Amino acid sequence: MAAFQSCKSEYDALLNSTDVDKKYSAAFDFFNHGKYNKAARLFESLSVQTSGTSKDDTVLFYWGMSNYRYKDYYTAETNFSKFLTSFPRSPFSDEAAFLRIDCLYRSTMRSELDQKPTYTALAVISQYLIENPRSSHGSTCRRMMKELNDRLDKKSFDNAKLYYNQEDYRASRVAFRNILKDDADNIYREDILYYIAKSSYKFAQLSVESKQKERYLTFVDDYYNFIGELPESAYRGELDVMYKRAQKALGRYSGSDEDLEAKEKEFERESKKIMKQSESEGK
């Protein structure tokens, strides 16, 4: 216990010391030995004592680095941001800019949570790539951007699908269409077009008879949009069956009921086969 108290009081004395050189040396010693929390406290104290001196940028940078290594990304980002504002031409500036980005990236939320930090990170990454087109961190930043954009795509898709799962098919179709209005290259484009068509079909199917014709025609438009863009899609079989049902409801189906039933059974068999294959691959 006495040894512990002695060690603690020695560190506290160092923290409160006015001997800048001794404290500066000790801060780096703690940093190099992985004692990042202690190093951070010393660099924080030094940041006041070395302000305006030749050590100023080094102290602030390593204060941020100590936070970063300690995984205190919020404080690290704050310090790297302050560093870049105060010392834009420092030899540490490029590394500080990238580490600030990494802090923002690590602080982003999962796709089902608030995405404001994601938008902030994307804006900072984009600006960094514009200002540093030849940076050695360029490929890492582009990978981060792709991952964050994919996360936003998933967020949009999941939000729209909630309406479908709640059987609000009119709202579902509108929500899915709005995704493609805002982001035509959404990574879930095929699924979105599928759910647009399926939503319009189910909305027509559940409508009162006087409104079914108009709504089945909307589905037909959505169906043609889908097969025009994705004729080989795995969703094609299901949508083909829906199309034939819609044509029958519109009085346009020229085949027999037996033919339609055969198509439906064929689709059901194919769906079960795909489901078993997916389950097998999942195992």
C-alpha cells in the first residue's frame, strides 16, 4: 500500500510540476510504454505550459494520439480538430487529419440507429480526399466512405420495409420509390424495385373492387419497370405469377386457370428450392 501511494504521489507531483522538460520526457515515456491515459493527462497539462513554444504542436498532436490509443475517440477527435485549426502546416497535419477521420468513423452508429455521425464522417472524408488526392490514406478513406454509404442505403431500405411488414402497402410503395428518387444507385436497388412492384400488387389485391383496375394497372407498370431492368432476377418468377393474376383480374389473361395454377405451383417449388439452398449455404 505504501509503495502504491508513493507511486501515485510521484505521478501527481509530476503532473503538477512546472519542470516542462521533465514532464515532456515523462509523457513520452508513458506513451511509448502504452500508458496512454497517464500520457494524455501529462500532455494535457503540458499543452498550457508549452503554448506558443516550439513544442506546442508536438504536445497537442500527442495528446490526441494518447486519447486515440486509449480509445477515447471523442476526445481524440476534438484534439485533432483543434490541432488542424492551430497548426495546418505542421509535419503532423496529414496524420492528424486522417486520425480525426478514423475517430469519426469509429464513432458512427449501427445502421438501425441515428446516422447523424455517419453524415458528419462522410463530409469530412470527402473534404479530405479533395484536399489530399495523393494521400497514402486515400484507399482506406474510400473504403470507409463505401461502408458508411452502404450503411445509409441499408437504413433507407429497412425504414421503407417497415411499412411493407406492417402491411401498409401504399406507404411502402411510396417509401421505396422515394429511396430511388434520392439515390438511384442504392445497393439494394433490385430489392427496392421488387418491393415497389409487390407493394402495388398487394395494394390492388386488397382494394375495393371499384379501385382494383386502376391499381392493378399501376402494378403492371411497376412489373414492366422491373423486368425491363432486371429480366434475369431471381424475383422474376414470383412477379410473373403476380402479373398473370393481375391480367386475369383485368380481364386480359388469355390462358386457362389450369395453366395459371401450374405456373403458381412451379413458382412455389422453385421458391422452396431456393430457400433450402440458402439455408444450406447459411449452415
